[in-house]
Amino acid sequence: MPSRSCANLLDMASGDILDIPQTPRALPRVMTVPGIIADGDSDSMSSSCRERKIVVANMLPLHAQRDTTAKKWLFSLDEDSLLLQLKDGFSPETEVVYVGSLKVEVEHSEQEEVAQRLLEEFKCVPTFVPHDIQEKFYHGFCKQQLWPLFHYMLPMCPDHGDRFDRQMWQAYVSANKVFADKVMEVVNPDDDYIWIQDYHLMVLPTFLRKRYHRVKLGFFLHSPFPSSEIYRTLPVRDEILKGLLNCDLIGFHTFDYARHFLSCCSRMLGLDYESKRGHIGLDYFGRTVYIKILPVGIHMGRLESVMNLSSTFDKAKEVQEQFKGKKVILGVDDMDIFKGISLKLLAFEYLLQQDQNLQGKLVLVQIVNPARSLGKDVQEAKRETYSTAERINKIYGRSNYEPVILIDRPVPRYEKTAYYAVAECCLVNAVRDGMNLVPYKYIVCRQGSPGMDDAMGIKTDSPRTSMLVVSEFIGCSPSLSGAIRVNPWDIEAVAEALNVAITMSDSEKQLRHEKHYRYVSSHDVAYWARSFMQDLERACKDHYSKRCWGIGLGLGFRVIALSPNFRKLSIDHIVSSYRRTQRRAIFLDYDGTVVPQSSLIKAPSAEVITLLNSLSNDPKNTVYIVSGRGRKSLSEWLAPCERLGIAAEHGYFIRSSKTSDWECLVSDLEWKPIVEPVMKLYTETTDGSYIEPKESALVWHHQDADPDFGSCQAKELLDHLENVLSNEPAVVKRGQHIVEVKPQGVTKGLVAQKVLSLMVDIGTPPDFVMCIGDDRSDEDMFESILSSVSSPSITAAPDIFACTVGQKPSKAKYYLDDTADVLRLLQGLGNASCPKPRHTAHFQVAFDSVL
């Protein structure tokens, strides 16, 4: 049964489910031909020749205010917005266009004028998502479902989060479609790079990829990505995952977040990743989706400019005087259940309780930023914070000493900067946070400036110090190696860390500060943006070297990208060649080619037996089944095919017909007693794995094991076996869910090479060669037939049809979609075959004698 979340996507996105009014289209539309713009002026046309980046985010980097007197809108750039600051990572010639929503509602009658103004004055394209959809999209699905889930909060009961609501999901999809429409109005898909920001727009890539198959798409997730056990609880997990995979580059703050995403791709979609020259890549239907791991930085210039304001100097002197003789621990957090403010207060309380000498000398200043949502969980967190602070102040406070100071109001940047500069230690105690730039800002402010030093009475050449106590569950933690990392849930450990921080020697504080400052100042927001865009450009460089076409419905849409020479094998084309040739060699894999890989019944059907007989009974044909399976199974299953050749165990055993004897490659198998105990060890420690013994090989299977653990164990087993077999005549190969050890020189490619050479030796060089297979071992056959037919012994080049099953990168020139396609092809060839007359039996005998 198709998923309801995507079956009617096209109807939903066009407004049939949620009525979306059409927004005015007054924006100049950029066409797909570079440099040609319809309905645009000369300025717009000249700008189209410039390098351009389109940054898409939920909110535009703008302040908006309504002038009620003049009845007009006033707009200004938000200098503190990350979206605006990332421009510093691009060249001055780069044009940056922003697509997103305004923080205010604009009447429908004013939207056309406002849109034109914002594009001309700020290079901003507003989306104008209808109010009802915006509420369900942002305050509903984003804040009540995605945000808690990505921060590891499951709605186990109604009091702990909202359950999945399909109407909110439909609003999310509809809002993403509105964003897609706006991007399409301004994008030049051949030249522009699109950079999508954060979890609000995770299905937007699917809409864009569906419209422009070769669009250059990057995505950065600013929140955590949860472990697969958490993410898999989301009813629309596949749709979101596939949406992200329609990008060319996906960015995360930490390796943990990327690892969780890759684990979800493996467990839910069966995708494996590999490192390609230092870059992590996922092969997704012929496209490589790259993974970028780099935490965002701060804007040094913006912070330093605020630090040098006279208002900052005055505030710093005031704060310094206010806490004279005391040590200040600073916290700056949103009022959010994930920020751990109450846990921070409990740790501070425990510290005062354990060390009475600190009472009256230690102050915790907690700046509380306004909450971004208004749910009941936020109200509970606020009540707990206030009650805890009141209790601490009541117990440990004095007439001239208040241990906890809560600043719960909008705090201007200059005031925060002053507190950063004065605080001896900064405590970030979040239980889960995507990144958190508070530690970075604290470090820069503690570095100071000549003006700040003068205001605070600090000598310019005096050493700088700072101390950080940070939760191990926040994104910036891995990059701050000099910080004291804590488990925020362990109250006593956090208290001990605070004590260590405030009692540490100045020389040690100085070393840690210098290390942090070097990192923060060099890895700023410009570095982050520049690095991401460089990787995006690299990820997109092969877009036009492959043929692309789309498949899938709704949010399951994806693009297949394959070599321009790789195409579906036409039955009419191969039958035409088959009819006009006289000496044909046909090689067929078994599992996944003539028998479906997913079938529990591995014996061939009556239809397959009939088709194989019709081909092998033709005197012009030499037909082989080439399989990794054992000869006993293949002999039993294919017994009705008397004239069919079989190569078992990748060619270790081979015979040309049912009446022929098996030929066995002479090989040393003394390595098997070495391998078997090693494989048994890994089987015992890997639940769901098993060993398949073959006459010439041993195979360790892990398809029924946990995907991550099985893959990890397979890598370990591969390394282990390569070490113990370093001096043995055996090779270790890793395939799809298997690790196989077999004799050296035994490959399917060798089978094809041997059969083709024998045909030449008996005076019947092939003029038609067909090889069909579905996995990695068959690639050896494809390569072998191409090299064998180019041999000088074959004077006339035969018609070659190397064909893989499934649309995937391959050495084959052709593909067929599945086993059913293969059988249809064989049926076409069978209909064009001639039955084998009795007087040609001597031909088979001659072939057998050579073999």
C-alpha cells in the first residue's frame, strides 16, 4: 500500500488539499539558457552573467516594521543573521539572492510591491506562505514534531510532546512547495548554486530536483540529527531522508550527526557509504551524494565592532564594578527545555553547598534569551528555573550578595558582550544542541581589544585567559579541545568541573584560551561558507557528464545518473544481431539474473528451464550459467538442460554439458582450515551471521545481522583474514553482505575468457557475445569479454552485449531493469533460435574434448 504522505503529493502541493493562494509573480524569471532573462530589465540581465548563489532559509535576514503613519513597510538588513554573514565567504563579485519568509505578515494586496522592493533593494525573495499553513508548518510540524524528535524527545504520552499529525505534515510539504516555486522563479539551473538551510526545508530538494534534474543543491542541517533508533519513529522518515538525498552535498556540524544520518540511510534505504579521497560519499542511483562535516563559526568583524562600542565599554565597567571581588560564571541560553538551565542551577547550588568558602565570592549570571516557541514545556522549564534560582538565593544569599542573577529580558548585544568580557568562566550545559556559538563569542570577548582593555583597566600586553565548561552533547564541543566537557545530567560532575575551572592556574587558563582563540578566529563563518561552497562545486562538477532521468512518484522521486553510453538493452536490437550471426557465446549469471534475488525459492521456474533449453539446443549457441553457487545445487536445478554449460563457484568447477565431466581448477585449498576457525569466531560474536561452506571457498554472510554491526564486523573480518592469509594462495573479497575467501585466479571473468578462447581454438570464433549479470563478480565477466574479443586471434570483431541487471554504475554498456526484463529478452532470443538437429552432436563432442 503506498504511503499516504506521498501518494497525493502533486495534488497537495498544488493546493488541492491545503488551499494556497497564488502569490504575485512580479519577479524577473531567469530561464534555463544562461544570460537570457524574460521580463527583466538591463540591470537584471547584466547581473545574470555574474556568479550567483541562492540561499534558501525559513526566514529572510531582514528586520521589518510597519510605519502606521505613512502606511508603508520599513525594511533593514539583520546584521546579526548568519545568512547575511556567510556572504563573507564568497568573492565580492558573487551575487547572493535570499529566498525565505518575512517575520511579519504582509497583506495580499501589498505583496507584489513588497516583493519587488525586497528584490531590488536587498536581493531577497519573500515566500508569503499563507498564515494558516505557516502556523501548521512552523509552529506545528517544525517546532512540535521535528524539533523535539531531532533533540531526542519522543511523544511517549500526551504530556511529553505532540503525536504525529498528518495535517501538520501536509502543511510542511505545502510550505516547502511554496519555497520551491519561489526558487524556480529566480534560479538559472545551469549556473546557480542553491544552498538550503536547516530542518524546515528538508523536502524542498525533491521539488527542485524534480523540476531540474541537474540543479546544484547543497543543504546544511543546523540542528542535531538523531540516532537511527529515534529517527525511525518518524512516520514520514523515508520521505525526509529521500528529500535530503536529492541534494549534491549535505552538511552537518559534527561527525556524530553525519554518522546517524548515514546509519539511517543504511538501515532504511540499504545505502552504504565510502570515503573517496577523504570525502564521504553515498552512491544514490548513480549520483554521488557527498557528506560535509564542519561546524559553523562566528563573524569576527561583527563581534569585534560591538566590542568596540562606547556603550559596551560603559557596560563592562559597570558589570566589573558590580561584581568587584567576586568570580562570575556566565550562562547565555534560550528558554528551552533542551538548554539545561535548571540543571546548571542545581550544579551551581551543589558547588556552593560543598564549598562554603565560595559563598559570597561566586556568582552565576544567567542571561535568558526569549523562547522561540510557546509550548507548555517551555512554561514548565521557566517555572522550574525561577523556583530553583529563588531557592538558591534564599538559602545562600545575603544583603549584599545574590548568588544567582537571572536576566530574563531581551538583552542587547553590547550588554551580552560586556558580560562575556567580565566572566571568568562560561558554562554551556545543554542536554542537546545542534551547535551553540556562545563559547565562541565568549572566547573572542575574553581576548579583548585596546578599547575594552582601557575601559576595564587591563594592560594591553597582559595574558588573556578564559575557561569553558561545556556539555558533551552540543555541536561545538568536539572543536573545543581545551574545554572541560561534562555530562549535564551529572550534577556533581558539573559542580566539580566548575570548581576546577575557577581554581585553575592562570598559566593553564592562558594556554587553553590561546588554543581556542586560534581555532575560533581561523574557523569563522566566512571559512565555513567558503569551505561548504567549494565542496558543493566539486560535488556538482560531473553533472553534465552523465545522462539523467527521474523516476518515482511524489516524495519518492529521485534522479538516476549514468554514463552517456549506458542505455537500456533493446530486445529488437539484440534479436536483430542474434538472427544474423552464426557463432554465439552467451553467459548468464544465476541469482538476481534468471532467478530473482529476493525469491525464497532458488530453483529455476519451468519458464526459465524452457528458455535455457531453447537457447542451448540451438547449434549456433554456446550457453553457460556462471554462478557463485555450488555445483551440486546447480546440477540438480538445471538437470533438464542437457546441453547447457555450467560454471559453479565462480568458475572453480566447469562443464560444457550435462553429459560432460566437471573440470576442476588445480588449486591448493590448504588455507581452508586456517579460515574456518576465524569465520566461526566472527559468527559466534555476530548475531544473524552464518558460514556457507563451498568446495572451493568459504563465505561469511551477514545480511541478517544488524546492518551497522554486521558491516563493522565484515571490515574487521576482511582485515583479519588478509593478515592470516598473506602467504597463502587465496584471496579475500567483500561483496554485498558477504566476505568470501576463494583460490587465487578464480573469477567469472576467467570462465568467459576460457570459453571464448576454446571457441577460437576449435575454429568457431564468436561473432556474437552476450553476458548478463547483476553483481560485482559479474563485472569481471564484462571486463573479460571486452578484452578477449580484442585479441588478434579474433579477426572480425563480434557484436558484444554486456548487460547489468538494474540501473547502476557498471562496466557493462547496457542494462535491464530486473529479472523479468531478462526473461523477456531470453524469450525474444529463444523465439529466434533453431532447435538442435541430431546430426550436429559431434560438435559438442569436439568442444568437450578441448575443454
